[in-house]
Amino acid sequence: MSSRTDLPEESGFARRLRVAVLGASGLLGREVFTELAQDGRFDVTGTAFSRTRAGLVSLDLTDADAVEQFFDAYRPDAVVLAAAERRPDVCEKTPERAHALNVGAVGTVARIARRHGSWMLSISTDYVFDGSAAPYRPDAQPNPLNAYGRGKLEGEHALASLNPDACVLRLPLLYGPLEAIDESAATSFIPALRAASAAQPAVIDDWAIRYPTLTTDVAVVIRQLLERVIDGMPVRGIHHWSGGEAMTKYDIALALASRLSLDPTHIIAQSTPADATPRPYDCHLDSASLELHGIGQRTPFAIGLERVLEGLQQQVD
Ligand SMILES: NC(=O)c1ccc[n+]([C@@H]2O[C@H](COP(=O)([O-])OP(=O)(O)OC[C@H]3O[C@@H](n4cnc5c(N)ncnc54)[C@H](OP(=O)(O)O)[C@@H]3O)[C@@H](O)[C@H]2O)c1
């Protein structure tokens, strides 16, 4: 029986590593899929759920039989689970559906990946922490404040019990190339900024500290982890990756206003928490466990934002 990080005998660069990106239609999954697909060492299969399209396999991860059939058909050496319900408000309102994906599907994939000898990476969140004692190392004590964080933590526990050699990568607020403005919490308030006026300013949170992290950078981190898998090195346990710039949503709003030529005096800083769903204050993730191994890429926020907005503009043109 091979361990998670052993490659099948016929590989070791004799053939490409077969990687399945589950949730390849999402904000992060798209970038992971693109990063791996342009690298000749990987043979990538991506899955989608509602946004099926040419080049992606349709798969409902809450259907265990369908997941079994997927593994039988594609026999991945490695699987990156990027599918989730990541909207905290939706997790509060429809907990069963969120649980089926953020906990149930993690367990299903973990169990089947283990049986197939596939290395597994599951994406989690900084929201497993309560935000009162940043920065957080991977071994810090979680204490989620909302249903999303609790579900993701439960998913981590399911993974650890069913597939102890698997890996978790916790991430903070993501932004990156967009299919829609509301795909990222770093851009979802653009319509409110555009609609703001002196009479009706946009009130934006200036309390919680966030570390916006570019999906393109995370995709590089995941590719680098997979390179270690190819080299037969152990890649397991919990790791963190984070952008390096501390920003509130108000800071992000000012950056957006500057780039989009909107009047910043129409944006008001909200200095106390006002979200319906409780959110942590500062969950800065200490990324040292990856940096020590030379893993990582950080694009400055100003450059990342420019690329994202250019991409949006091209969609409009
Ligand atoms: N976005 C953030 O700011 C953020 C921050 C920290 C951590 N994370 C974590 O990062 C990971 C990726 O998040 P994201 O922002 O890329 O999410 P996303 O854009 O909402 O994408 C979610 C993905 O899950 C797929 N999916 C939904 N229901 C499914 C089902 N029943 N079966 C199979 N696939 C299903 C979606 O497919 P369709 O679109 O085709 O339906 C999509 O590919 C998640 O684990 C999330 O918790 C995200």
C-alpha cells in the first residue's frame, strides 16, 4: 500500500501527475485549474456543479456514488478540493445544504481518495479562528464564531479522521480574476460604491482586519505543494497561506474608488462591527510553515486589484 505522498510506480516524472480540481468553476478553482493545465507535469481534470462548461466534468460532490464514479473514471493521483459554500450568510440561512458540502462532501472525498491512494488537499478558511489573537499558526486553537467557520472546521476534522495523510490549506479573503463582481468579498460592494452619493454615502466596514489574497498566488502555492508530492516528499497536515497587506474593507473600498474614479467622500468608514453574521476581528494567518520550504508568491494588492479590474473591464467592453 503506497502512502499518500508516494507516486504510483509508473510515475516519478515517467508520466504526468493526474490531478483532479474539484470546484474548478469557482473563484479559486479556476485559477488552480489554469495554473496546473499550463504546466506539462500535470494532467488536470476539473469539475463544476451549476457552471458546467466545455472542459469541465459535471459532478455533485454531495452525491457519494457520483464521486465514486468520478474517481473510478479519472483515477487521480492527487485531488484538490476547492468546492465549498463560502458565503457566511448563506451558511447561517441554509445550514443543511452548507453542511452537506462543507462537511459531508469533504468526508466523502477524503474516504474515496484514501481508498484510491490519491493525495488530497482540502481548502479551508481563516474563519476557523475567532480573530482575537492574531497571527495564527496552523496549530493555534480554532474557535469559529459563525456557521461557516464551524462547518469548515468540522470538515477539517472529518478529513483528519478519514484521511490522516491529507493536507489542509487555510486561506483568508480571496480575490482574483472574476466572472461576476459578487464572486469576491473584495469587489462585491462595487455597485454600492458606484451608487453612493453625498446624500446616500456607502457605509463600509473599517473594523475587521483582512488580508486580501490573490487566487493566482494561491494557485502557485498549490502547484508548489503538488511539485513536492511529485518529488515524493510528505505534504500533510494543516498549512496557512495569506497575502501580506492588512486592510479593512474600507481600505479596499478607497483603493477601488481611486481606481474607478469614484468620489471617496461618498464612502463612510464604519468603525464598529455591523454584520448580521458575526465575523472575526483579525485572523492573520502565519504562513511560515510554507515559507520555510520556499513555497509562496505574493502579488502586491495594488497590482492584483489592477489585474482583476482590467479583466472585469474587458468583460464589459
Ligand atoms: N472566497 C473567499 O474569500 C474564501 C476565503 C477563505 C477560504 N475560502 C475557501 O476557498 C475555497 C474556494 O472558495 P471560492 O471562493 O473559490 O468558492 P466559489 O467561488 O463559491 O466556488 C465554489 C465552487 O464549489 C462548487 N460547488 C458548489 N456546490 C457544489 C456541489 N454540490 N458539488 C460540487 N461542486 C459544488 C461550485 O461549482 P459551480 O459554481 O459550478 O456551481 C464552485 O466551483 C472554499 O473552500 C472556501 O471555503 C474562500
